[in-house]
Amino acid sequence: ETGVTQSPTHLIKTRGQQVTLRCSSQSGHNTVSWYQQALGQGPQFIFQYYREEENGRGNFPPRFSGLQFPNYSSELNVNALELDDSALYLCASSSPLRQGAGEQYFGPGTRLTVT
Amino acid sequence: DQQVKQNSPSLSVQEGRISILNCDYTNSMFDYFLWYKKYPAEGPTFLISISSIKDKNEDGRFTVFLNKSAKHLSLHIVPSQPGDSAVYFCAASESKIIFGKGTRLHILP
């Protein structure tokens, strides 16, 4: 069984640029959530995708957008990057049976630095 | 406003003793509470959860206690082992999962 994978591992972008982060969910998991973890903070919920539809969103502006594909992999897109977007971006997948209980499987994250 | 609070940034415990990590919450509508563990350069790993209708859940060395009247939960690790050294996140689930800031646990030899 393959776990959650994310790419790239690290990324450096300039303010104003756009970035796309990718996530492959664990086999059999049809729900993907994205989180932003700033230094010294816990993960903050960005949004969740279920069967290719957005299924909940946290307090993030519209320049944070996402996609989920038929194979349940997902992308997080951030436009007009700001310095405060520098963070670890985590993707988590969950199975239909355990989603309601909050049990998720996280990838190792993508470290984004905006200069 | 923080709905899930972990007031201790760090905790040091002797190997073999009990580690107790605490968490407070403000939203009485949360239906599940969870603990995740995170090692450096890895994503958080699910450890244990508890439904809001229960007051205790045990899994091996890990036990989570929920006190709904006090809006407080705790994670007990007995006995503590060196591999338990990590950052522990308390989280609560309603329509989305909300995480605390984490507590760094150091197990001392």
C-alpha cells in the first residue's frame, strides 16, 4: 500500500509568482485535504476535496485554489504569492469509513519559501 | 481565536515514566478529538482519537481522556519511550479538523 506522497519537497518562489503543489493520496482514499503549517503553529485547514469537488474550505483567500483528479490525486495552486505564504504545505488523505472521525494520513509536506 | 489550545509548548519526561499532554477546546460542537504525532521532516501521524460521546479511549501505551464539562482532553503515554520524542498535536473535528499549536515532548534517558 503506497502512502501519501507530495511534490516537490522544497520550493523557492518570488513574491507575486504562482505555484502548484501536488499530492498523491493513499490507495483507496477518495478524500484529500490541504493544510498550511507556519513555523511554530499547527496545521491550518485550507480546503478539502471529495470525489473531485471542493467539500469545505478554511479561512484562506480565493488565490488559494485546488483540484482533485479522477485518480484522487490533487493539486494546490496559489496565485500572487505573498511573503506570508512561506510555510510547510501538507496534504492528507482519508478513507470514506474514517473521514468522519478525522483520521487522516499525511504526506511529508512541501516547504515553500517566498522571497 | 484559537478553538483548540495546547498551552505547554514543551514537556520533558524521564524514560519509563508517564507523559501527560493536555489540550483545551472552546467549541462544544466538536464530535471527534484526535492526537497526531510529528517527527521532523515527516507529516503528522495519526495516533489515537476519541468520540465526543466517550470519556476514555485506550490503545496500547496511549490513552486519551475527554472531560466535556471542562472542555479538556489529555493524552497519557505509559511508559514513555525514547521514540516518543516528537511534537504532539491535539486536533478536533466538526466539519473540518482544527489543530492546536503542538507540544514538543522530550523523553530523557
